[in-house]
Amino acid sequence: MSDGVGDRFHVSITTRDEGTGVEVVDHVERHRCALWTDEPVVPEPADTGVFRFPVDAAVGVRASEVTVPSVVQTYVRDAGGDMLAEVEQGGEESFGPGTYDVEVCAPMKVYLRVDGPVTVGTGPLGIRIGLDEERRVLVGGRSHHERPATTVTTTEDPRDVMRAVSTFGSALKTTSPERSYPTLRGHPPLVELGDTLDVPAGLEPPDTGITVELPPDLCDVYTAAPLAYYLGARVVPGDRPRLVATGVDRPLDRPSVERAVRETLGHVFLLDCLVRTEGYYTVDLRERRVAADRVDLDLAGLYDQPPAARLAAYLDVPHAAVADLVPDWGVTTHVEPRPEHVEMLPFLANDLATVRTPETTPRTRATAQAEAADAFFRNGEAQTRDDGGTQSYVRPESTDALEQVWVGEGVPVGASKGLPEAYHNRLERSAVEGDIDITVVCNSRAMVAESAVVDETYGSGVDLPFDVTVREQLTRAELREALASDGDFLHYVGHIDARGFDCADGWLDAETVEHVGVDAFLLNACQSFEQGAALVRAGAVAGLVTLDDVVNDAAVRMGCLLARLLNHGFPLTGALDLAGDVRPIGGQYTVVGDGTLTLARADGSPPLGPVVAALDEETYELELNVYPTRRLTTGSLINPCVAGCDEQYLFSHHIDTFELDGDELARWLELGPMPVRVDGDLWWSGDIDLDGL
């Protein structure tokens, strides 16, 4: 790369290595967006302040045409900030003389400021911005990476914890309905335990006039933290859980605190999403259309109301009338209500997680193994990747959220293991120049088949600069060095037991590794959970690990499928969820740390996991499922890009089900390589023969 500009070490905008145009790179989150131009360009530094929305870096180039090589949400505004158009699939909009801002919803926010006349539309190559002649085009980019402003110290006293949670609303970038957009909810301040309460200056909650009253009990405070954050509410002691504001006195204990908080947050969030269509993004929202037939709400009038007045109006709407429109909630976190877990609250609030105090079922090693792996053991002859061991299992009560997270003692079955170190490590991620660095380590000659396949998988079929290195039979010192490197991902194939990683000269226990620089990992070995947890505590953000013994042949297939899903932009939890649906051994794998981490994604679309079925010889059913990432999550908008559908949807795991003819489905599958479930099997979109369904 050359001729580039970067600011604050987060974002750089440079000329492309191949082809014409520039590339906008987020060096912290490892995302990038290419902008093609009709002629070679030389980017020159530009003033970031000219853009209406904040950007981390800006350049100017001269071009008569700019193309975003993927179909992503794109909005056009005039110089005053008013939205003029949302560019839809197959659509095109033309504008006369004037100054325009084109917002491209890529992996990071990308803005183009152009002088018209200009035409913005979709074509065979993606989003095209065409000018009447060569003009100066300003390009700006903003990273989604954010850090909390400061740290609050609290004692174990629930009243002090309430005071700490009351500071969370100070991170909201707005108390308008736009707070339902992920990018307009700042990260709450961190919380740590200490001997005295210490709240730094400037962390007062916004003046919303909303209060959450709770008995002084950690269970209730933990459960209510995400709701208090989203509402910008103060949390104070009271006789019973309730939500209080002018015109509002809402019990929060019917039928339970957890359910009342979850339903209230989802209800308010949904109605914010409907009202915000009167603001910066006047999109044609499917949920707004459906709700209009059920409830009578003055959305335009509510948009300008203060938070307490909007809340009162929202709570007058019967929950049952719109409950089915509330998006699928991304995560349920089961937290043992112990004082040391208070430091997880800012991260749970930031994710708008449903927080539950756990009801668990003890699990034995034999039970956990038998449920997932019996199909692969035949007469004791199946080869596994270890000789056995003992672990303490818990099974959190299942919910309808896409991801379950366990914060507490024991090894969770059916849930990720939430470790506070993982979230702190993510915040501390630093900018890294260069390609996406993946190391494949094979420390078993009997398992080289997996290392060969995953070497071919990473970086294949995606427009991303992967640098893949395969290393075999590493010594303890060499593996320690590989773990300490500033790599993006390490895929380990070999043996692990209670002693650690099997190396060429002995065993390396991850508990003895002082520093891990690798962001994420897959330990495809038996009983790798404890070693993976140690890697997270030493510096990693997340990893895929096994709960027990795994059969070698099945582990190879699972490892190769996970590699391919990660290669195509799936977060760790999404990759495991999809792989577990089609691989019986999937129940033997779990995530330690922050499973929203992705290796990278080259466009702004979320990872898709559709289900396709033939209804008859000419008609097909497409069930559209998407997977959340750190950037695309609750509150984001999704354009299904399906023939005959001109509406946007609120981000949800299950978007909708569509009926398409063969040509329409074939065109949709050409949007990009994606895993597609057909009759319980997983296919890649380019390999599907519709005539054979």
C-alpha cells in the first residue's frame, strides 16, 4: 500500500494494491472496504471535519466514477443532512447540481462527499456513484472500535453497585430514538471492585427523568443493568422492582424480574426503531408497516418528545400487540450473582444482553460426552485426540436467544464461557498493519489431513488479504512464540490433555504462558477447554474449544467446516451454531471469551445461513437467517435483496421466509458465497443445483 492517510491509528485510506481506487481499512477490527475508481487515483489528505458524521480518516481523490464492489445499504443526503434516498437493490437515483453525502454501510462506516450532478444506483458490480465529469471526491472512514471513557469503583454493597450501574447511561450518544442504532450507544464505563465507591466526575446519567427502583439485591441489579443503560435511567433502592417516570409506574416483577425486564426492554427498543424512521433514516421499514395495522401511534409526534414522555406512550401500547415484531434477541447471559462478576455488567449492558441468574443442572463428563459423540464410537475402535480426563459441567437453562453465555464456575454445556478478561482484551486490541495473519499448527503427523485442508480454506474465495502459515511439530518454545505473536488467528491440530499442548519436546501448559498476542484460536483437540480458557486469560479475545474427547475423523470434518465459515466472515459463535446444526459432534465444541469476534469481512453484509426447500417443480422457499457480528447486531437494518421485497427489516436472526421461482432464487444465491442448508445438509451456494432439489 502507498499514498495513504490514517488518523488515530484506527483507519487508513490508501491506494489499492491491485486495480484502481482506494481501500479503507480498520486496523483494529481488521475490516476493510474497497472503492473502485474508473482511473488510477492519488489520495490526498482531507479535513475530517467536512463530514456531517464523525470520521477517523479522510482523503480526496479525483474520479468520475466510484464503485463499492458489493450491494450494501447506501443512503444519500443533501448538504443540510436531510435524507434524499435509500438506494435499493436494482434501483438508481439521480440528483442535480449541489453537494451530497453518500453513506455506505460497509464493515466500517464509509462516507463520500461529492458535487452533483450525480447518479447513485446498484449494478452488476455493486453500488455505483457516477458523476457527470471528473471531480474531487472526499472519502471518509470511521472505525466501530470504542473504549469506555473511564472506570467506576464499587464495593460489594448492592446500593453501591446501583450507583455504578446508574453511570452507564452517560455513555449514550443520544437519548433520541436513534439510540436503538448500535453505533449511537457508547460503551458504558468499566466497573471494578474496591473498598470504597468511587464515581469519576462527568458520569452522571442523562437527564431523562427515568428511574429504576430495585430492592438492594445483586440478582435484581444485575438483571436490570441493560435496561437502565438503554433508558439512561438512575437505579435506586426501593421496596420492589419498578420503572418510574412522569406518567409511568411500571412493576418489574411480573411474573419475574428477568421476564419483566426482558419484555420491557424489547418493547421499548422496538418502538424506538419504529419512531426513528421519522429521523435521520426515513427507510421503508417492514415492522413499521405491520405495526401500523395494529396500534395507533403518532410516530412523528413521538420523535420529538422527551424520553420520559416517549416511555409513557410506549408502555400504553399492549405488549401482545407487537411482541412478535421484537427482533430476536442476540444473547442471554447467565450470571452467578457474586460480587466479583460486577465487572461484567458494562459489557452485558453494551450488548443489551438478557441477564439471568442461573438455574443449572450438574453434568457429568460421561453424560456430556455420550450425548454428542456416541454416533462416532463403534466397538471402542474410533480414534480420539486424547486419553480422557475430568471436568465439572453445568447446563444453563436454555432460552430463545441465539447465543447463551455462562458467567460463573464450571464448564458450560450449551453455552459459551464468558470471561471478563476476554472483553478487556478486546478493548485493548491495537491497530495492526498488514495482511490477516493466520497460523495453522499441526503437532500430530496423524492429523496432517486437517492442516492441509484448512491451509487451502483460509483466504480462498474471499476478497481479503490472508497470510496463512502452516507449521508442524513445534517445540514448546516455538509454540509459546507462536501464541505470543500479534497474529489474528491460530488453528491448532493435535493432542491436548491435562498437561497441556503436546509438542515435539514435551507438553506446554497454557497456564505457564504469560502473554498471548493472538486474537483468537481454534484448538481442535480433545478436552481443550481449560487450555483455551488459559489462553484468553493471558491475552486472547476468544477461541473455539472442545468439552471432551472428540473422534479424529469427525474432528477433521468439524475443523474444516469451522475454518470455511470463519473464512467467510462468520463470528465464532455463529460459525459454531451453524456447524453444530449439521455436524453431530458440534455439541462437543464451545466458545471461550467474546464469541462475536470475526476474522474479517470484505463487505458490509452480515453472514447469512439460509435454508432452501423446493415447494414444487417451479417454486422454492427461502428462509433467510443472519448471524450477528460486533458491528451488525440488534438495531441494525437488513435489506433481504429478494425479488419483490422493497422493505428493510430490523436485524434479527430469522428475517423472514420468501417464495421465489427458480430464476429469482438463482440470482439471489449469486449475491456471494454462503452456506445454505438443504434437507438438513450444508451446501455452498455456488455448488447448488436447483434442478436436483
